[in-house]
Amino acid sequence: MLCANILNMKNEFMCHAIDMAKKAFDKNEIPVGAVIVKDGKIIASAYNKREELSNSLAHAEILAINDACKVLNSWRLSECDMYVTLEPCPMCCGAILQARIKNVYFGAYSKESGCMGTVINMPAQLKNSSTTVYGGIMEEQCSKILTDFFNSNI
């Protein structure tokens, strides 16, 4: 029963990340959403805002990390988990590792720039990384929103 509850919580958090990705989609941003969880509660959530902010750093993961640091008044997020709809890129993976996020759960794999196992595996290459990565969480739903976005912008 406990495993089922944990799986349901993971799906619930990933569903929230997907909701964030849908907000990005509606604003014509690449639809990626991220959620940061501590002690079973969402403390930060964000979606891509590169176009809105005219800022190449405004990825969902970076924005969520920034908000979580403010909430906890600390740069260390070692007791936090991140749920993100797309496998993080090099920049976001670096930020996740620097923030010391405990677990990362991502949905869709990124064949172009995924740095948590697909193109490279940054967490495994760093000797002091304690981040554990789980890919393919609600992969079909996470991939669909990206496919729909890119098909509508051809």
C-alpha cells in the first residue's frame, strides 16, 4: 500500500509540473514545467519564460530553484525533490546539482540535450553528486505536450 501511495504522490507532483508546462504552452513558450517538493509539499513551481522575460536563463528548473531558495532562505535544497516534464539541459542540470536537490523525477527524455542520462549523465560524472535521477515518469503525457507544441509551431 505504501508503494502505491508513493507512486500516486509522484504522479500528483508530475501532474502539477504538466499543468505548469500547459501554462507555458498557452504563452507560446516551450512547454516545460517544474515543481520542487519538500516534506511532501510543493514549495515552488515554474514554467519556461524565456520569451516572456527575454532571458535565456528563464528555464522552468532555474525559476523553480530560485523560488525554492527564497522560500527556504537557503541555496541548499538537499531535502527537496524536483519534478520536471523534460530531462534537464546542461545549464539546468548544473543548477540542480549545485542546489544539491536530492531526487529528480523527469518525464520526457531529451535526445537533443538531456544531461541526466540521455546525451550525457552529469550526476554520475561528479564524484560529490548525491542527486538521484528517475526518468520516464508519466513520459507519454510529458512528451505529448512537447510534440503538440512543436507541431503547432511548424
